[in-house]
Amino acid sequence: MNGTVVLGIGNSLWADEGFGPKTVARLRDLGALSDEVEAVDGGTQGLYLLPLVQETRRLLVFDAVDFGREPGQIVVLRDAEIPAFFGQRPLSLHQTGFTDVLAAAQLTEKMPEAVTLVGVQIEDIENWGGDLTPKVAGAMDEAIRLGLAELAAWSEKG
């Protein structure tokens, strides 16, 4: 079983949809992750991410989401706060919502012991080839701070 995985999901070529992978890349560039933490760009792999989720002890996910809030607003959800069943309106913007991946992991009874989603409210996902909008890009440092705090709390628990 993998220890801790930081997973960025989304399409880097599609405006704010690229928030997750770009955040993971920034964490790598900063050298902010310990050797015990695996950083993964999950792209838009959908259910292909299931084995990774099933084999991970703790999972920190960065993703662009649509909570109907102000663009760039960050929402942190943990464990049962993340809706994880089929039929739920996906929080993720991919064809297969990440909630579907979590639901599949639950059905197989192979869930991580801890899952945290750091989501940023999208502003634009229509601009193919566009970069993150300023509001979403401006939320990245705070999202990273929140994610690193979560990793530190997990590390303290052992």
C-alpha cells in the first residue's frame, strides 16, 4: 500500500480545468513534498485512477470544481464530506467525476483511511488552450498552504 499520495486531476489544456495538475507541478517545483509523499498528475484518467486510490493510505486531491461559489474560492472537504456515490452530480468537471472513483473504491471496500479534497471554484472551462484565469491562479498559493497543512497533520498522526 502506498503511504500518502498528492493527486492533481484535470486537463491542463483547458483553462481552469488544469488547476489540479498545475498545483501538483508547482508543489514539485517548490520541493515542498517529503520523500514519503508521491505526487501524481492524474490528468483526466477517470476510473483508471481507481487502483491508485485503492492502494493509497492517505490521499490529498487538488481539483477544479463547481460548487456554485465565487471563482477562485477554495473549499476543503474531508472523507465523508466528499459525496462518493454513483448518481451524485459530480463535483469534478471530468467525464467521470472523481466522486465516481471514490464510489468505486468504496464498493470494493478499498478506500484510503483519509481523503482530503482541496477544490477551487472554476471561472472558465470553455477556453481550450487557455491558461488558468487570474482568480483561480491566485488561489493556488492558498490551496498549496492548505494542502501542506493537511499533510503535516497526517504526518503528526503517524
